Amino acid sequence: MLKSLTRTSAALLVALSFGFSVVPAAADQSEALTGGVVSGANTAIRNVMDAPTQPKTVTKRQDSQQSTVAQVPPVNQQPVGGPKQAGLPTGFTYFADLSIAYPFGDIGTFGSSKWLPGGLDGMASYGFSPTSRVVASYYELQHYPYGFNSGTVPVYLPAGFPNAACQSLGENSTTITTAAGPETCPATNPQLDLTTKDRFLLLSYEQLVTLGNIKGRPVPIVITPTYVSRWSSINQSGNGTDVVAFVNPLNGEPVTGVPTRSAQYDSVAFTAPFLKTPRMFGTFTVAPTWLTHLNGVNQTNSAQLYQILYLEYNMNRNLRLFAEPQVSRDYLPTDPYPQHLAAIFLGATERLGKNEFVQLVWNEGGPTNYSPYGIKYLQCYALPCSSATVPAIGGLKASQIQLQFGVGSPVVLPF
């Protein structure tokens, strides 16, 4: 009788004071690599492939005499902002933008009722020649995860107590059917605020090389060694950091005091073209990546392969549509093993002036080897559960649309 009463009281405390911390969805790190690595490589490759082919010497008969005339293609009108360079931009170049974002998906009414915080991106680079450049980039990515404000999960009580409690993650209670009959799962009030902002710093060296010629044109490849540092803030932490508690999936023990979304990586990206027409352009990037050191509950540190396909269609001189399907990895301190991410980015970029642009991007991504999305269950380690409950996290998925307004050196804008 006492055990039953204590179990019921513990479940009620969870229902009334559901105040645990949670780990938000993983923003795809390949988005930062796309901006900080792939974008620069694409600029160099596009410039090389847009350069005129070598003039061919042909023989032309004129006035009944042989004369050698060099035939060259017509000179194209220069794009807004001056001539493009045949390779990486030289000298100092930059871009910066401000962004806002709105989340979508299985995020409950609380998650979908708010805009995400504004973001800031920036890049500064110096090109020593059309074949070598150093780049420093900074990106902020906003998102809101699936499965933290919707659905019903079990609440496991401390050892010695039957596991009979449940919890609705939404604003309304739910009812489930058990062997003992219907059971009401109390709502979560106040709701968890999983608003997350990830920040990335990338330091890169870009080297352009050419491999032979196809139809008179060189085949350019860009090799980009990169150092990546990431850190985050999670609203639910209450202090503007990413230090929140989570359950170690290997042993079921709580983990506290660990920055859940901070890590450093070394990467080497290889970018090569696969498509070039007057309106279309495509590249493929492969980037082996390693942690600089293990974090949290990480177990291994073998090379993780990021794969990013980039495809664009130019509607006109000022409007570009693009798609970026990606298969990549995310290895956070909460992950014993890397998350195998599949993601898609669809967007449009329009030039507003010589240096100004606006960009709209929709993206969605989540792991294929972690499930379900969001909270798997709640583990109460001691009574009262209101102060000792930690979530076990499954896969981390997010969907959002982002609007960016920016300025930059004309030679680094994608037009």
C-alpha cells in the first residue's frame, strides 16, 4: 500500500512540476560547411569554368591568299560588380548577413507559436592568388526540434517502484490504454522551450588545382582543410548555455555539467564539378571529418564522411534557385556514436544591387540511425521527481525556413 501510494505521488509530482532540462535537435553541421567551405569552392570552380577557352588557330582564305587568323569567342558582358577572376578571388573579400527563421514540423503548438531568434553570418578572406586563399567564417543557425512538445512518453520511477507513470509532452493531457485500463497522462506545464541557436567558427585554407582538360577546359578541384568550432545556447538551460542534463544511453545514468552541443572538428573537403551549362551549375563535396577530442559520452573518433551535392539553376542574371541534398554526420557530446544525417536544403537567392542580396532557404534534416525523434522516455532518479527527472533522447530532427539579408564583395556573391 505504501509503495503504491508513493508511486502515485511521484507521478503526480512529475505532472505538476515537470521542470527537467532537455537537449534540443541537432542542427546539421553540414549547413555550416556548405556556407564556409562549399560556397568558396563553388566560386573558384564557377570562375574557372566560365573563363574563355584557349583560342584556336584556324586558316582563313581572304583575297585568294592564306592568312592565319586567331578566332576567339565573343566577349561576354561583365557581371554587375566587375569581371570575375579565373579562380579564387584575390585580395580581401567579405560578406555578412542577418537572418530570421520560423520552425515547422512535429513541435507542438508551443514550438510553432514563435519565431526563432535572429542570426548573423559573416566571412572574411584574403586571396594570395587565384589558386590559394585563407578564409574565416562565422555562422549562426536557429532551429526548434521535433518531439519535445508533442506526444506521450513513459516516466520510469526509481529502482524498487513499478514503472507505471506516463507524461504528455504537450499542453493537454492524453489518455493511453494499459493492461489495467485507461490511464491519464498529465500535460506538461509550463511547456519546455527548446529554442536553440548554434554558432560555428570555421578557419579554412582553400587550394585550387586543375586535373587535365576536357574539350579545351581545365577540370578544377578545390581542396579545403578546415578547423570547425561549434557552441550553442538553449533557452531551456535558463542561463544562455548548452549545459543541460541527459540520460547516457549506454548505461542509463544521468549526465550533468556537460556542454551538450559544443565540439571541435578537423576536416578536409574536396569539391569537384559535375555539371556546367549557361544556366545550370553543380558540384559534389566529400569531407572526411574528425573530432579534435572525445566529448561527453562519445565512444569512437574515426573519420566521418560529409557528402554534399550542390545544384543551381539561374533564372536570370539576378535570380538563382538551388538545391543541396546532403548525407552527413553529426557527433555531439550526447551521442555515443555519430548520427547519420540525411538533409535537404532548397532555396532562392536574388541580387538586389551591386553588393546586396536576399536569400530564402527551407531545410529539413534528421538521423537515420537514432529513433524516435525527441524524448524517448523520462527517468526519475530520486523522489521528488519534480527535481530529479532527466530525459532520454532519441533522434534529433528539425525543419525551418530562413530569410537572410546580406551584403558582400561582388566577386564572392553567387552571380
